Amino acid sequence: MDKNLLGYKGVKPVFLIVGFLTLVQSLSILLLAKWLAEVVSALFAGAPLKEQWGTSLLFLLAFLVRHVCALLMSRVSYRFAEATGRSMRQQMMDKLFQLGPRLAGDRGTGTLVTLVLEGVTKFRTYLELIIPRMVGMSVTPLMLLVYVYTQDTTSGVILTVTMPIIIAFMILIGMTARKQMDRQLKSYRTLSNHFVDSLRGLETLKFLGRSRSHSESIAHVSDRYRSATMRTLRVAFLSSFALDFFTMLSVASVAVSLGLRLVNEQMTLVTGLTILILAPEYFLPVRLVGADFHATLDGKEAGEAMKSIIDRETVQAVKLTASGAGQGVAEKGAASGAVAGNVSSAGRVGGAGRAGTNRTAGTTLVGQPSSASDFAWTNGAILQLNGVGVKYEEGGLSSLEGVSLRFAGAAKIGIIGESGAGKSTLVDILGGFLHPTSGSITVGASTFSSLTDEAWRKQTAYIPQRPYIFSGTLADNVRFYYPEASMEEVRRVIGEAGLSRLVDSLPNGLEEMIGGGGRSLSGGQEQRVALARALLSSRPIMLLDEPTAHLDIETEYELKETMLPLFAGKLVFLATHRLHWMVDMDLIVVMKQGQVAETGTHQELIARKGAYYELIQSQLEGIH
């Protein structure tokens, strides 16, 4: 059983209901066995059939009660599984949005998509089956064994001894099956990621003439998954055979013992028949658990994987305010962007209502809950990073260290640097996807431990290197941030993003299906869809993380001409290694080994002949 099972909302009432129904069902099994044995024994002794109608009706009643209880347990478990599955999917989606694109990059898009779609379905099946099976295995065998002991001690001893043997074999087989299932799940994740990457790069492969040779790679990965699946099925069939074999041996041992004593007239026929009917029922719950183990194992694994993502620590942003005698000084420093220093772990880890402290220039900063109005962004607002640092592992290297920057109002900010310089980490900080391990951030007149707040994220539009185009109409894809937008608003941003010619060429216009199962778009068209999404949302802050890295230079320059006019009136952060964008930036931030090497305009940095000038020389770009 999953260790997290008892932690799901509403599971305890379900266990109580299923436990009560299992108790009633077990009692009905005892009664139907007793009444059936009495009828058969009476008929065997020569009693007329018409005298057995009363007992026969009682047997039928007990039989109906048993199956009604089973039906009710199934419905209760199904409803709980459906509700929990929906909740898990919603929590997963919320957590994915909170954690941002970095998680998708680490886990793989194919893995996450498979987990959200197929994983939730398998998890529901697991919950639906495991609850009645586990309760049944805990209650029914114990009740039947106690009753058998009251009727015949020898049979009770045989049943008591054989049950642990079957359970031991179940554990051994389950360990083997788990190992095979882990291999199958690993190969399935590899296949999912490989398939997604192949679809994304199909046009490039065809252009390079490598599409046919790449099919061998797909066949190899698929064959690994097939082999893992066949090994898992082989273990499943062998385990079912083993359970049935040992169960039959146990029942046969009881039957032989009963037969010998019946022949020697050491037992009545009613008692012998009752025990013989109850023996298979005694082993049935264990057999059902074993049979469903393989059907629910992948669901259990999917549940644990989703739970690990949902329970992943997300540090909430807290508002840092001054306390004590130095309050006025600290507030003035925060308003002017002069607050610096490192936020303590208490201030970072604290949730919405938990306070932390930080000492800055002799003043104590106390973490308080933040409100949506605290993060409100206007063209006259100021965004300031105060000694921000990010370190993923204790004692490890810092991805960012001592970053202090100040941005005001609407501006185009270029973030450049070599690979691994910290560009994407800085964008994650600015987008509210990542909580810094040190430093603070000032928005307007308020200072915060980070920007990981829903109110801030609702003001930002994020355009990644490869925007996700989901299966749906072109209009629905554009409405990603603003689902209630009208068609007139969609057409307006379509035109601004330079997609009008594409829409005119589509048979169904804005209602054309794109994404999986629909019309495929080129890389430049996908970026224009992402740009249209950002424009439709009317969010004042835009973050672009290597948006043109996978495009050819002609498409990039064409997209650039479209994008630059649309940045007007917004605070735009553009992280890229394509330096020709920097000529049009209002401020350039040059990152080097996790630190800010220098800042300034294009002309200022060229004249300075520092890190920016070295980057231009190394890339041999004709920028003057």
C-alpha cells in the first residue's frame, strides 16, 4: 500500500465505509456457507426439498447481501478515486506553473505530459482497487479463521500455517515485479521524451536528410520498451499461476483432512461442508490483492511521482518590513533601492503567515504576509535586486551571486552571457519561478524575499525558447493567458504578431486545429503565437528566454522586426546569446559565472571594451 494513501483528503471516511461494508460482507459469507451446508446436508440425509425452502431463501438473501456490499464498496472507492484523481491533476498543474519551465527541462516534457494524462488515469485505477482489497484482506480472512477455529481446530491450524507461506511468495514475486515495473516505467519515460523531441526536430531532420536514419533510433527505444513490457507481463502471469497453485494446495490440504475425518465419522457433514465452502473464501482476498498488484503497481508509481512534484518545496515570498527604532531608516532605504544583504532562511522558508528576519545596516527586517497590491506594477515603478544569489546545493557553486540591479518603468533589458553564465536563472528569479537563497527584491516601495507570488506572476508573460502549442484551435492557443478574450481581440493581436498571412492561408482561419493531431507550425510561427498570447494578456512585464535560439537567422530577423515595436510600454527582459538584439536594448546586463560583469547601453559597453566587447569579438558579429 502507498505510504501516502492515508494522507489524501477524504480517505478516512472511505476506509470507515468500506470497512463496515466488508464486515457485513464477511458476515454474509459465513451465513451463506452455513445455510448452504445445511441444505446440502439435509438433502443428502434424505429430507424432502420442500422442507428446505426457508433455509434456501436465507442462503439467497445472504448471497445478495454479499454482492450488494461488493457493489457499494466499488462505487464508494470509484467516487473517491475520481475526486482524488481530479484533485491530483489540478494540484499537479498548479505546481507546474509555480515551479516554472525549469522543472519541465529537468524532468522532460514527455514525462510530465504522460504523468498528467496517463498517470492520473492509472492512479485512479490504483485507488479504486487498492482500498477494498486492502480492507478485505485485513477483515475477511480473520473473521473466517476465527469461525473455522470454533468449528474445527485442525482445519484452523492448516489455514493459519498456509496463509503466511502464500503471503511470503507474494512478497518475493512483488519485489521481482516491482523491479521489472521500474525498468518498464523508465523505458516508457525515455520513449515519451524521445518521441516529443523527435516531433519537435522532425523538420530539421528532414532538412538535413536524417529522418530515415533517425527511425532506427526510434525503433531501438521502442524495442527496449517492448522488452521491458514483456518481462513485466511474464512475471505477472507467473505470479498469478503461483498464487493459484499454492491456494489450491492449501484448500486441498483442508479437503483431505476433512474427508478423512468424515470417513472415520469424526465430524458431521454440515461442519465439513461449511469449512470446505469457507476455505476458498479465506484465501480469496489475498488472491485478489495478488491479481490486482500488477494492475495497480504502475498507478502507485504514478501517484508517488505526482506526489513528489506536488510536495516539492516552493518557498513563498514574504514582505520584509523594518522593526524597532530603525524602522524609518530601513523603509527609506527600501524605497530608494538601497536595501542589501542576505535574507535569512527563516525569512525565505516562511509561508504566507510566517515571519522571518534579516539584518540590514543595523536594522532588523521582519517577514510579513504580502498582498496582491504590494506587487502592482506601473510604468513609474521600480524593480531592484539587492545582492540576490542562488545556490542549489549546500556547499556547491552558486548559479547567481551578489546580483544587484535596478530597473525602472517601461524598458527593454537585454541579458547576455556565455552558456552557464546565469541568464536563465536570472530570468527565473525575475519571473517568480525561483526563490533566491540570498538577497532581497524591491518592488516600488516594498522589499520582498522573492517574487514567487501569484500576484507577481499574473503580471508577467513568459515566452520560452520553444513555446508549447497544445492540441486545439489557433484562437484557443492565443487565448492561453486570457481565455475569455473575444474573437475581435484575438484578431487584433494576430495581426500585431504578424500571423495574419498564416490565418488567411488556413482553411478554417482562427478555428484551424493546430498542435498534436492538427496542423504543424514552423518555429517562427510558434514564437509568433507565443507573442500573440503575451500581447492578448496585456501584462506589463514580458520575459523572453532564448526565444530565437532554434531559429535560422533569416526567420529571426523577420521576427525581430515584428517584436521590437510591440515591446513599447512594457518592461521586457530578453535573455539571449544573439548579440544583434542588444543594439535595440535600453539596458544590457552582461552575466559572467553567475555575477553581473557590467551593465550599460550598447554604445557605452562598446566604448568600455570589457566583457561585452569580448563577447562580440568571440562571436565575430558585425555590431558597431
